Amino acid sequence: MNMAEFAGVVPALGQALSKRGFDALTPVQEAVLAPELTAADLLVSAQTGSGKTVAFGLALAPALLEGAARFGVAAAPLALTVAPTRELALQVKRELEWLYEPTGASVVSCVGGMDMRTERRALQRGAHIVVGTPGRLRDHIERHSLNTAALKCVVLDEADEMLDLGFREDLEYILDAAPNDRRTLMFSATVPRAIAALAKGYQRDAVRISTQAEQSQHVDIEYQAMVVAPNDRENAIINVLRYFEVGTALVFCATRAAVNHMTARFSNRGFSVVALSGELSQNERSHALQAMRDGRAQICIATDVAARGIDLPKCELVIHADLPRNRENLLHRSGRTGRAGRKGVSVLVVPYNWRKRTERLLAGAGVQATWGKPPSVLEIMKLDDERIMADPDLNRPLEADEKAFAQALLDRHGAEQLAAALVRRYRAGRSAPEELLDAGPKESIARKKQRDDFKDGVWFSLSVGQKQNAEPRWLLPMLCRAGHITKRDIGAIRIEPGETFVELAPGCVESFLENIGPEATVEKNIFVKRADGPPKSDRSKSDRSTGEGRKRPARRMPPRTPPAPRTMVEPDKPPSREDRPAPVTKRPKNKKLKKAKKARLAEARSKSGSEDKQGRGPLKRATRNNSKN
């Protein structure tokens, strides 16, 4: 069924689609509107961003309206849509509101984080379609504020995500509360085994729909994997943002702490950013998304709470600051861009020691990525110059009121000075790109042990040593980060009790001194000064250039004294009295104590007669007491 045919069946929704600018239906929308599937249960998997919300909105219309042009008074909800997150539920509500606006439908949301009393009053006033999250919907059903007796259709949106989040019991409770003759539609980007089992238990002869868009995942998304040094990830993200300079970008982190840290840093660098994570209230999350939609913010730094169903118009770039956990997470994150036929870029920032793992992740997701390095400072500056040259304002004809003032500026400052001012003004509003470290593979063990290419090194002294638990594993990243050098620029590291000596390559010394500044600090209280050479002592804890640690001196044992010579006795001569060993004396037996003990035992036997089974009789107690005595 194409759009014209559907408009003939449900004219009101056809008007809404035309008003919204739809001239054709997407593959998943056409698939669910097939005439033979009008009353069938559906299990639909399609590419994220392919219009699934509008698809099930169109699929519900014939059963809900039953040929009428508009809805009547809502006595009880006719359709129920369940979504995994608050943001997705509210987004589905907005989509269904404009789609069903010509029909006079009442769409009510029931999501966690909102005032339950307000939702209860909205349900009491009447609702044709209810959209909510599993936990809140179950609460309303248990409190009898949501009447499910008249439900004709139930839709599970992003069903696989709801199972991953642990909502299986809530979903089963909601489906059990709905009438048995309802129509059940399940929409999901993927259909794992758990979803298939849920569909088998709660759907009747469900028809499986898999659109062609699902077979070729994210054809409108260009995947790029950029290899970086592990401690240079944030600088690489800054360069990626500066290189693409898109209107809307999403940066995904693994934890809330990473979101807060990166939001603070990018904000200080002049980027217009908002944060989105689970610790924010519903009001804060709504404001953040609205700022992105309005254009007041260009970058959203989020956890995976934004990976499902969040629709940001014109999102052209997705950056994986922390790598996804699995293939589904990768596809859903990347699916925030390249939506509705638009092109997008998904960038994976890969520490070089995670490259093999990332290659397996991409292969499991069926994604072909272009491998490379993050944009350098020269590449970004060159692209900035090209953007200035291509600025459309430079090619627009002068207005009448502009010519006189433009000529006055030329006469006063000259063309070259005006051009320089234009360049300064353009660059002043943008964050300066970062110089990145070399993200080459780790040096081999042989190279670590033998650094013949490291000659004429310059020695520096750090104000930490063995007493401060100095170790190369944290000294190396600290020096690279503070001095903007690489591991290849660092030679031997010799740790003394009160200070540490570090050898640097001659070519990086000038840059190292410039970056640590006049205070010569690499950390808060770690100072650097130039040394005359390596330490004279050989008791260094670690020497990175040779791979040999401090050798423990051999333990000196006291000289062993030979045993005294034994006196040999002639066999035919008996030993004298002095040579005989002293006889072992035995302790004499106390016969009186022995007789008293026997008497006490006999007396105990005569009183008790026999010992009880648990061994707690008088005989046993007497025996224990005597043994103690």
C-alpha cells in the first residue's frame, strides 16, 4: 500500500502526512500497511531511524478509527504503546500527536519521573492512546487508574532494549492485563532469542517483517575508526569536532562521571554542550534535548540512555568516546545519525591497545570502517582556511547601504588589514586544535631492552622518588601528557630514594620545556629541573632503557665453622665412666594419686549406674574433671 492508497483508507492521517511534508512512505511503513496484515500480529525489525514510530501509528489507525473520520469521546484507552525510556516515550507521544491531530485523538503519557497525580487526572479525563514506560504503566494498572479492558492494540517499541533493561516481568504483567483478542505489535532494531520467545508467548501467529534496510545496516552512515594514544582521547575528540564542525553532534561515554568531566572540559574550550545521563531529572533531560533541537547547543555528551530512540534533527556526527560494549550498542548509538535518508558519520576513538578488540566488534556488527588517525592541527587549519574562502557572504553582492561603509573601511584600513581582521574574527570563535601524540604500536620487548638509537640524551630530575612510590607506569603518561611528548622521546628512567632521573631525546627538549612552563611542573607538586647527567649511584629502582631493575646484592653468609672432631673409642676397650652418656631418669609414679582417682571413678559409677547416651552423665563429668586436674 502506497501513500495515496493509505490516504484513501484513512484520509485524516493522509492529511497529517502531507502537512508534515511526506511524499512517500519508507519501506517499513509500506510493509506494515500491507492489506493482508491489517489484523495480524507483527514482529518487525528495521533499521533505527527508518520511521518505525510513524509505521505503527499508521498500522493502528484502521482498527482504532473503524472507518470513522474522527474519534468519539474516550471512555477507556484503545491503544497502548510501551517504550524503554522516558525520552523515547515522550518522543513517541509527540509523533503520534501530530499524526493523529486531524482525528481529534487524545494521547496521554505515563512515564517515570513525572507527577503520577497529573497522569491519573489525564487518564480520568479520557485518553484514546496511552504511551508510557513499563514500570509506570504497571503502577497505574495495579492502582486501577489505567483501564485496559477496551484495549484493541498493544505496541512494544524497542522491545529488545526493554528486555536488556530488566523489564521482562513488567511487560508480561502488562500483556497479561490486556484483553486476549488484542492486536500485539513488536518493533525492534534486532530480534534476539529473548524477543522471539516473548513474541511466541504473547502473539498469535505473528508475521515476521524484516525490511531491506535491516539487511544492510546503516547504509547512510560512514564509519571511521581513529587510533589514538590512550591518554590522548579527549584531545582527539576535540580535533574531530573541530574538523567536521557539524550543526549537531553526539558524544557517547560509558559512565556518568565521564559525561560530567567531558562536559566541563568542552564547555571551557568554548563548545556549546549539554549533558544527558541517568542521574539528571526528567526536567533537566527534556531541557537538554530541547536545546539541541532548537540549535542553542551543538554537542550532546551522553551515556547510552540516548542510544535508543532519541531523534535529534540533523544529527550529522556520532563520536564513541568510550567504545560500545557490543554490536547492538554500536548500531543503536550510530543510528542517531544517518536518519531519514540523511548522511552521517560515526567515529570510533580507539586506543591503540584496543584495536584488535574493535576490529572484532565491527566485524560482528557487519560494519566496514575506514581506519586512520584523528585530524592533525595542520589538517584542521587548512580546512578552516577553505571554509573561509567558501563563505557565501564573500560572494554575495553588496547592498546599496553597504557600499559606502565598505569603501570607507578600505580607505582607512586597507584590503590586507581587513582580510586579516576577518581571519582573526573567524578563528576567535573556535577552539584551537590540539597537538596529538604518536599513536603507534607499543615498542617490542627487544626494543625496550635495547635502545641503541637513543643517543646524546638530555637528563632531567623529578622531585619524586622511591619514598613517594614513584613507578614508570605512572611517570611515563604524566611526562607525555605534561610535556606533549611521546614514549619514544623518553629513554632511561632511574628512580632514586628522593628523586627520579629521566632521559629525553635531544629533539624534544625545547618543546618539553616550553610546555611545562616557567614553573617547571608536570603535576601539582612534582617539579622538573635539568640534570648534569644520570645518577652516579647504581642503586636505581628501574632503568627503562635497558629493562634491568636494581639488582639485589648477594647475601653474605657467615663462614661456617667446622664441627669438633669426634673422639674415637677403640672397640676392644670399653668407654670410661666419663665418656658414658647420662642415664635418662623417669618421673616417679605417684601411687597415692592413682588410688584416689580410681576411688572417685568407682564412686561416680555407683551413683549414676551407667553413662547416658550423650556422655553428659556424672561418670563422664567426673572423668573430664579428673583429666583436667
